[in-house]
Amino acid sequence: MNEITTIDQFKIWGAEGGKKSRRTLSTVQARSMGKRSVAARQSHIIPKSKAAHGTQEWASHNVNIQLGCEHDCKYCYAKSMGIRFKRCESSTWGLPQILPDKVNAFPKKYSGKVMFPTTHDITPFNINECISVLTGLCGMGNEILIVTKPTFECIRRLCTALAGYRKSILFRFTIGSVDDSILSFWEPNAPLFSERKKSLIYAHQQGFKTSISCEPMLDVNPSLIINSVREYVTNNIWLGRVNQLPAGISLNCPEDDISKMAARELLKKQSDQWILDLYTNWKDDKLIKWKDSIKKVVGIRRPTTKGLDI
């Protein structure tokens, strides 16, 4: 245990007369009590809860079956983590490998909502395995959130294979812009806007619950997305800022100076003031929900419980 060095007093909980009361412990007092005693008291310091963020905002569990993703999005957080922890290289992420142990694992019943997938997408390359895993998860009675930049043929097959589980499935299609040139720049191998909207309409027509993730927002025109898709959304449209973009680009595209410049420009455009104006314009629309990247700017409640989807 390291010696306590802070000048501020520690807030700890003690028991007096059968009731909990707040006391304080100064640095000098803490040192005089010895390392073992300090450690015991530190175990009762009230931890500061962290806001749920990323996939934890939507689901309490996640399932993936693949390393890498052929969409190879420039901002991909999973790719940057894979590179950082030596699971892949920038040049190999776009050549995915299906993991048989993940596909063949016996499905289980989770205590909360399950998001599938989170570190790759559902594509023609892995659609058979995705259907197998999703069927197993649904068969165990799980509530499933399917998040994808949708390929129409994959969505058609998913809707057919999972038709008997409509009540337990929510599709969330990622659309960061209606501008195909922007989508092609940031998400070079992912479907264009028209295919994503076609997939949304189809899933809606097939009676599935539908929602949209506009995270990351890839331009400053999310209103175009909202107005284009809202009639086919049964759940919500989520808006979220690009997160840690320069750091991610540096790992994912280490020699791509154009993308690095574009990342700086996009962050500059999505300033705190722009976020505040966006929130003011849409805060009364009950269809719109805000990711943590926006909640912390505008000062609205940031849940600490995973998977609330609020």
C-alpha cells in the first residue's frame, strides 16, 4: 500500500451507535495509524461512480464472434484497441478472422440486454455464423440489440431467420451521414446511405423494432438523417459525438495525413457550442436520445447503471 500523500482529508464511513456517520481522516492521522490500518479504512472510502459510456449505455453484455472487420472504418475504436494491445495491425484489421470458439460456444441466458456485435459488423462474410449465434441467444430468452451498418441482404436473412423472436430483438442501424462521399471517406467498405435506409425500411415492414445510431456524427447535418428516417423508427434515434478521434486515427491510419486533418476539422466543427445548439434544437423531440459524449457537455443526467438505453 502506498503512503497517503494528499493534503485533503479522506471521507470514510464509520459505525457509531448502530448508525452510519461521515468522519474525516487527516493525512497526519492516517500516517500515524500504520499502513495496515490505513488500508482497512481506505476499503470503506465511497467510490465515485462512473457514467456508463460506449456500448454500456445500451447493453449490459456484448457478444462478438470475429477479430477484425472488412468495413475497416477509420475511426473504429475496436480497431485502435486491437492495435494497442497487439491483437492486430492497422493493415490486417480489414481481413477479419471468425473465431470458432466464439461461434460454437453454448449460448447462455444473460441478466440484461445483449448487444451483438460490438467489435465488428454483420456482413456477407460472417452472416451464417451471426445467424447461428443470434438464434442461440434468442432461444435462451435473451433480449438482443443488433447494431450494424446494414447490408440489405444480411438484414433480409436476419429478419427471416429471427422472425419468431421479433419481440426480443431491436435493430439499431448506424447512419452517421446521408452524404455518401462522407460515408465512403470514414467507412470505406461499409454500405452507402441508400442501402442502410432500405434495410431500415425492410426491418420495419417485417415488424421488428427499429432504431438509429447517429454515432459518430460524421458531419454537422444530423437533421438530414433524423428527417429522412424517423417514420421508420419505432424506438429512438441516438446522436453522439465522435470520440477520441485524433488518437484513434493515429493508430488506425498512422500514415494518413489527410484523415488526420479531416479528424481535426470534424472535431473543430462539433465544438461544445455546436453540441449545445444541437441539443437546444432537438431536446423536446421525444424520438431523440443523447449519447454520453453529448450528455456531459449539456449537463443532463448520465446514468451509471449499464444497459438502461436512456
